[in-house]
Amino acid sequence: MNPRTPETTETPETPEVTAGTGVVGLDAPEASEAGPSLDLDKLFTARLYAARARPYLATALFALHVVESRRVPTMAVDRHWRCYVSPAFVNRMPVEELAGVWVHEVSHLLRDHHGRSDRVARERGLTGPGERLRMNIAADCEINDDAFGDGLVRPKDVVDPRSLRLDEGKLMEEYLRVLRVGPDAQWLAWLDCGSGADGLEREWDLGPEGAHGLSEQERDAVRFRVAEGINGRPGSTPKKWRRWAEEAFHPPQPWRELLGAAVRSAASGAGAGEDYSYSRPSRRSAGVPGAVLPSLRRRPPRVSVIVDTSGSVSDAELGSALLEVTAVSQALGGRRDLVTVLSCDAAARVVHPLCQGEGIPLVGGGGTDLRTGFARALRAQPRPDVVVVLTDGQTPWPTARPACRTVVGLFPRQRRGWREHDPEYKPDLPPAWARVVEIG
């Protein structure tokens, strides 16, 4: 976070472990020659102040391990949850403002700014320290627009969206698209929250093999505890922290890839697409004189997609269903001729071959009974090897397992099992013989 321009007169030294302090830093003779020693009482008082102002972040604040370093301009973090601290910076900062710096630095780690910066750099081809500085500034904007107030003093010279004439409430990736660091923004060059903010390792980093770093499992445990605290008292936390906590408990899944993988797995399973054919006689015919035996041949598997068009499925979800039909086709190598689409609410409609996804009519809007859809799909000729059902789950299911593999794509529902005129209603869960993938 670095709210003030640092002093750069100190001489860099090699970090060592200082006995009895619990802090990694310089040994005593070198520290006295280079400048004042780190005021641990003041630093830890500020951390306690921060924990009282933001109790849901307390687990993360106390998980940080302090590393004294004169190479750091102000305060910085690395991806292994070490917090590098400049003694001169601590000496000149008031305790109340230093508490805000603590919250800021730990926010970089909780929101995985280093990992997100690495992904953005790969996707957009961003290289060099200048681009990493932009990422640091964009990450600061994501944090600082709602980090202060409510018992937490706003440090001086804080970089936030308003100071850069940007909209508030955005994510780092969104700020990065519009943020430009030109000649008029040279005053931002002193910002350096460390590799924990932008993913670029610094000369002062102890690295993955250094002391007092948290393992990946320990870092995940800290995030989970913080998310648990936020969800326990959501009314006392900012909106963006609540959104972060929801994603920490339920991380977004690559559901389209999962759906495609489920279809490929079902289509390649034993028995799918297999049939006997006389086009090439079996080699066993030689053992049965006067008879020609068919051979077992494998043909491309056929897939029937049943789309739930009942009134409980929204137009947006129906539009998404057409995209999933395309994903199913791609899972089969682009063979549209192997895919048929059937819309169904309480009654099954016409089976359409997949020629062009957007041209398929999705008719319905009544009640839901996908059993009729299963029956219609299984009567089709040629018979499907895989049935894919796209539904919200508010339907009865066949009591017997179909003679083919089944994949269910479920549209999410916030309150499953709720019906206005029957509070005791609970919908049947998808059967155990179906592979289920959450969509969206």
C-alpha cells in the first residue's frame, strides 16, 4: 500500500533470523549502523488496532509473518504471506494510519492479486516492471475504494479510483483495462506492495524455500476462516468482501468444460456406439462352417439433448441452453449430425436435428415432467447412446435407469425445494445413475 514516499538512504543487507523476536530481520550491529531498529510494539499495536476495526480479517492479519527489511520502501507482502516492513516507515507513520496499511496489505493476499496478475499477464501479453506497476495500482484501486472508515483511519496519499478519476466498485482486471500510466502519473512510481500484489518477485523476497512462509494448504485455510467470519456477520462487511466470501466458499467452476468432459466420458464408455454389423464378418466365422457371423463395430455415438422449457426456466437460461447444445456438439468433435434436440415441459415436443443452434425452437412454458422427454428421446431412431438433460431440477425423474448414459446440466437455484402454494414441497434430486454438472 505504501501511503508515503519512502526514504532511500538505507543500505541493503542480507536478511537473517533475529533470535527471540519472532521476526526475520537484520542482526543488531548492522541494524544500528544502517538506521533505527524496527519498532515492534508500534507495529503490532497497529495490527491489533486493525483487527479490532476489521474483526473478520483478524485470522489473516495474525497469519502474516513480519520480516524486517531496509530494502522495502514501506510495507510489502509476498505470495507466501510474509510481510516485509521498513523500520523508517513504521517510525514516521501514526498507529491509526499504520493499521490501514495492515488491512491493505493483507487484502492483496486474500484477494489473490498475485495469482490474478499472473493470469492477466499471460492472457494479455503484459511484461516488464511498468505493466506490473499498473497491476499494483489497479489492485490498490480495487481495495481502497471501500477499505477505510468505520473505525479505520484513511492514510495520507492513498491511491484510489477517485484520485485517478475512475469509477468505484470495479475489480482489478477492469481497472487495468482503462488505467494508463503516462508522464502525468509519474508520482505513482513509488508504489510497491511487493510480489503479493502483482506477482513479480522482488530482490528482498525470501522465496518459497525461505523461513516462515505459509504452505498452499495453510493459505487456503486462512482464506476459508476469513470467508467463514464474513458469512457469519454479512451485515457488517462491505459488499465486495461479501462477494469475495461467497466465491471463497463456492468457487466458480469451469462448468462448460465439465459438461463437455461428462459428455465425452459418457460417449466413450463401454457399450456406447457399439453394434453388430455384417459389413465386415467376424473372424470367428471361420470356426462355424456355413455361417457368417457379424462383427462388433463401433460407430460415432449419438447424443440426444432434452431442454427443460417449463415456466420455471428463464429466457436467459433457455438462451444458455442453446450455448450448451453447441458445447455438446464440440465435445463430439463438431459432429452436429450426431446431436438431436428435444424441448420438453410437461409434454415432449418435436425432435430436431442439430444443424444450427440458434435455429432450434424451444417450445413450452407449462409444468415440468421430463419423464416424457426421456421416453420420446429413447424412442427416436437411431437410438441415442447418451442423453443430456438441461434443467432446473424441478421435475420428477424416471424410476428406471435408461438403457444409455445420462448427463444432467442443472441451472442454479437459490432456494431449491420452494413452491409458493406448498411450502413442504421438495423436488426430487437427480438420480444416482446420472452424471450431474452445475451450470453457471
